[in-house]
Amino acid sequence: MSPIGRVFIVLNLLLAGLFVGFSGTYLQKQHNYKSQFQIEKDGRAADVARLTIEKGKLESERNALEVAKTARETELGATSTRLAAEQDENKRLTGQLSAIEGNVARLLSAAEASTLQSKAAIDQALAAYQASQAAQKLGDESVSAKNAAEAENRNLKSTIAALEGTVTEKDLAIAGLNKEKNELNLLVSVATQNGFVVGLAAPTLTGTVSHVANRLCTISITDNPGKVDIQDQLNKRPFSFAIYDASGYKGEAVVTAYHAKDNAVTCNLTLVKGAVKEGDKASTKTP
């Protein structure tokens, strides 16, 4: 074989080796690319499945929240309606209470005036009777004095009869007032059964809690705009203070005694929330 033929054989062998090496490397890389692509494809499919599940859960949670929101809005609407109705009822009862207080005040004034008039009539009748007795004794001393005394006696008897008629009329008027008072007491009783609190008819007073011990407290009066006689008001009917601070209403303090020297009242406590302490505000009217 010639040298040139040998050279071609060597070159062919080198080229064949290079081709085989290149083909092996390319096939290996191709296999690696396919494996990586398949892994990436499987990973994306898993991500899609996971995200689909999460999307379903989130949609279910959103639907549940929308249902809960609708229910809360319905409850809020019903609560607002009930609150408006209760506020209207409170206004109506407040108006009835004001009218009842005015009627009671007029009845008390009329009864006191009738009592004074009746007492004056009885005093006059007694004085007239005593004067008549004296006139009869003096009648024996003088005929003229006797005649004058008899005339005066007749006049006094007429006066007594007139006064007795007046007393009878006043008794009837007092009976009528008592009947009206009983009817008003019945109205107050009915109002109490419907939620009216007698303590709300209290005089307008404000104060500060100065001492607390168990279920008792002392309230120092700081404002009495009507200049009312607190002891007189307490003798007529018990009344109460609403206890509160910046956080709101705490409870009621029913007055049991008034101390004029200290201008303070002793009260029994009925707590609603929190604890009453010194410095809390107190008012007979809702603040």
C-alpha cells in the first residue's frame, strides 16, 4: 500500500472516531434535555394541580364569608329596627310620665288648699259657737242685751249652717280629688308594669360618689338647679341616681337617707357593670 493510501486510512479512522465521539456526546445531551424537560413538565403539572385545589378552597372560603356577611347584615337590620321601636316607646312613656307628674302636682295643690279652707271653716264655726254660748249667758243680765244676743245667735247659726255647707262641698271635692288620685296611682301602677321606673320621677340632682362600702355608697350633691327640698322629696317617694363615668353607665343608687349638714345622701347600690368607686358621677336624670 502506498503512503498516500495509508494517510487516507488514518484520516478516515480519525474522522470516524471524531464522528462517533460527537454523536455520543450529542445523544447524551439530547437525553439530558429530554429528562430535564419531562421533570419540568411534571413539576408544572403538579403546580397546576396544587393551585387548582387551592383555588377551590379559596372560592369555598369566599362563598362562606359572603353567606356570613349576608347573615350579619340581616341581623344588623333587625337589631336597628328593634332599637328604633324601643326608642319610640321610650319617648311615648316619657310623655305619659310628664303628663302624670303634672296631674299629680295639681291634685296635691288642690288637696292642700281644700284642707286649709276646711280648717278655717271649722275654726270659724267653733268661734261662733263659743260666742253664742257667751251671748246666752249675758242674756239674763239685760233684755236688750238678750235680744241682741239672740239676734247675733241667729246670725251665727246661719253662718254655721253656711260654713257647714261649705265644709260638705269641700269634703265632696276632697273625695273627688282622692278618687282622681287613686285613678292616677292606678295609671302609675300600669305604667310601672310596662317599664316605667318610679325613680325617674325624681328631682333633677347631680353629684359625685364620695364613699363606697360593699353595696352602700354616699353621694355628695353638687348641683340642685330646682332648689328642691331633698328631704321632702325623699319623704314623698324614694328616688335613685344613675352612676357612671367616662366608660359609661355602671348601675343605680337608691336613696335611703339625706344628710342636710353635709348635703349628701346615703344609697343602696345595684350594679349593672363594672365597679362603683369614689369620684364616679351620679345623676337622677339619664346623662
